[in-house]
Amino acid sequence: MHLHVNGVVKRFGENTVLAGVDFDVRSGEVVALVGENGAGKSTLTRVIAGVCRPEYGRLEIDDQPAGFRTPDDAMARGIQVIYQEFRQNLFPNLSVAENLFVREEGRRFGRLLVSKSAMAAETARLLGDMGMTVDPQVKVGRLSVAEQQMVEIAKVMTHDLRMLILDEPTAALDGRESEELFRHVERLRGEGVAIVYITHRLDEVFALADRVVVLRDGAVALTGVTCELTREKVVSAMVGRTVDDLYPKQDNTRDDIVLSVCGLGRRGVFEDIDLDVRAGEIVGLGGVLGSGRGDVLRTLFGLDRADSGTVSVHGKPVNARTPAQAIRSGIAYLTPDRQAEGLCTGRTVRENISLAALADFGGPLGLVRRQAEKQAVDELITELRVHTASREVAMGTLSGGNQQKTLFAKWLMTRPLVLLMEEPTRGVDVGAKAEIYRLMNELTARGVAIVLVSSDLPELVAMSDRVLVLRQGRIAAQLHGGDVTQHAVLEHALEAAA
């Protein structure tokens, strides 16, 4: 297959999102499509997938016009897309097997030609090929985010696949799972599948892609063969400037302990977690998927119930059985899934930012002091450099990076003493990452204690003062100073599995 996008223009109202884009990908080729949030990558994907139609320009497959009116038209030509918000395409109350074959159309007298046992066996085979041992009968809603991502990837393998578009495919995966994904990308390339790989992780771009196409402001800013490009040149094309220090870590650690965790345990998930975090310190939690790193944060925030252990903030015992109790104790939690758990995309930017601290603006008769709320929201929008037309626009209209900064603003509004951060830069571009790291430095300078969980290993190592490595639900190592390296984190995280 040779897909060629020729001079495509796409507008939404007065906003031109794609301004005459030329793009092509051939069978057996991996093309990395990169750019800042809002550069037009998602819109280009939707044009190729038949989700939206351009005002001008055309698509060609093997030199023949291929104007898709619906996603089914694109899928009939072998084009499959795995979107960044992939969970919207899964049915949480159906089994893994049912999700994989939900589009199966072969029916006879209301029954599938393929029996449930055969469907389960085929599901087990597909997942086994991807290194997964998930029960085909388990409901998808019970799986972790990373496992759901792998199920969505497996689902496209059940169709005639000629071209695959992957939008931030490793955002929910740890290092080991990412390696499995890379192996499948290499296999598909070898089978002649054309692959468009959208990511903000430049290490993946240079490891996987044959060519790189950079979009900026809806136009192609750079295109070239990967081996002839440098990381600096790609970043410069993405943001229109150089980013000299991607991880601008500052040491703001003080002596006083803010968060103290002793013997924390949750049966079957993690146990005997001892953790002290000082004012201005960033403590990273490393480990592979299933090590318990994210579960510790959810338990500290009251989303899950601990079975043992004690937690205190500035020496005061905390019994966070609910998020509301955690917030009152000065604990905030930046969830890894901003769409499902962090933000209300149908509500305004203002409503999202003030939601967790709305009680602070209470007036007579329980009414909200709206003017005070608006002023506080505007101050945070300015401070965090959230790019939005107004505080009253719907959250869903913002780019991923600006949604993430709005999520930061929501928790800053609560004036936290402890900030639990899980995958804080997932799905955001290089420029937005730099903004988030700047905010982390500003927070620690104010004395906020941060606990960081990130599957982006360079980020975890560069932005943490200390790293505790979890393995099978227990702390396997504590790394300080020069011992905090990517190699050391991986070595301790995988030691038992070796």
C-alpha cells in the first residue's frame, strides 16, 4: 500500500487545523508523525481514517483516489487506528474475547459462527503472541490501563491490516510492555504493513521510524529520513525554538518531613511500604507494571483502602478513606487518566479548576462567591500558561498539554502539602513537558512534597531526588544521588523476574 495525502486543508469554523498538508507512507515503512499538541496530528489521523472530510486536498491509495466518507470505508481498505483515548473503543462490561471480536459479522440464526470456546482460544493465542497471559473471559473493565491498551492493539490484529496508525501507543505502557509493542511493530513492518507512529517520545522515534514528519501549526515543518536527523533538529522543528535543557531539575529539598508512610499495605497488591518525603523533595517510585507503584498513590489518596500501616502529614495522622478526606489533609493526586478520572471534559475550564476547592469560595446560604472563584481561576491560568480562549470554554476543546496543565491548576487550587503525580507528562509534547517540569520546580521551591510515578524512565530518573524501586509489591531498593540511573532502576525492578 502507498497512501498519499495531497494538499489537505481542514477547518473547524474559523480555525484552520490543517493548512495544505502533504504526507505519505508506504508498505513496510514506519513513519513517525510528531508535533506539539494542537499541531494537527489527530486531525490528520481522522482525515486518513474517514472520521472527518477535508475542505480541500485529496487522499490516494496506490495512485488511485480514496475519499473515505466513513471509518468503515477506511477499514474496508485495511486502515486501522488505535487512538490515544483507546478506552472509549472498549466495552468494560464485556470480556476480553468479546471485545476482540465485537465487530464479528458472521452470524447464523442470531448466533456467532465462532463458538465462545473457539473465540476464547483465538483470543488467548493473540494475547500470547503479545506476551500477555490475561484470561480471555475476564471483563475488560477489571484490567489495568496498560492491559486494556494491549487488548486494543490485539483487536486490530483480528482484521485485514494493511496500514496501522498508532497514537501515543506507549503512553500507558511500562518499559517491558513497550519493548513487546516495538517487537510487534517490527513484525508488522516485516509483513508489509504501513505504520504511522505518533508519539512525543523521541527515543522511540529514532529507534523505530524510517522517516520523520513534523507538524507545526497545521503544516509540515520538517520531513526527512530518521538516520539523517538529530533529536535537536526535530525538537526545534516541533516547537519553533531550541529546548536546551529538557529536564531542568532543581534541588529544593529541606529537612522537615512532610509525608510519612509506615508499613502501608493492601492485601495482594503491596506491603510494608515505608516512605518519608521531605518538603521540596521529589521521591520517585519505580517498577514495572504490577509492581504496585501506582496502587500506592491511589491508596494514599483514598481511592483504594489500605489493610495496614499508618500515614501522617506534618506529623498529623491521616486516615484517608476517601479522596475528600485526603484533600482536607493536604494530599492531591494527579491521575494518569485525565479524561476518565481527572477532568470533566464537557464542563468549562473554570469549573474544572475550581471543582476540588469549591468550598473555599462558599458564601452566604451556601452560594458560590463567583467573582472570587473567577479571579483565582484566572490567576492560575496565567501562572500555568494555559492556552485557552477563555475560562468559560469547554475543557474538551483544549489540547492534551493544556488539559494536563489545567489538571495541575485544579490541584494547585487546593494548596496541597503533598502532590502525588502519576504519569504527569503522558500524551503531552516536548514544549508542554518543559512547562510541567518548570511547575514541579516551582512547587518544590514552595515546600510541596512530591511523589512521582512515571513509566518514562529518563523523566523518573532526571526529576527525582531519590527513587524507591518496587518489585512485586515491596520496596526492592532505594537509590540516592549518583546511584539514581536508568540502569539501576531497571536492574532492581526486573531482578526477581530474571
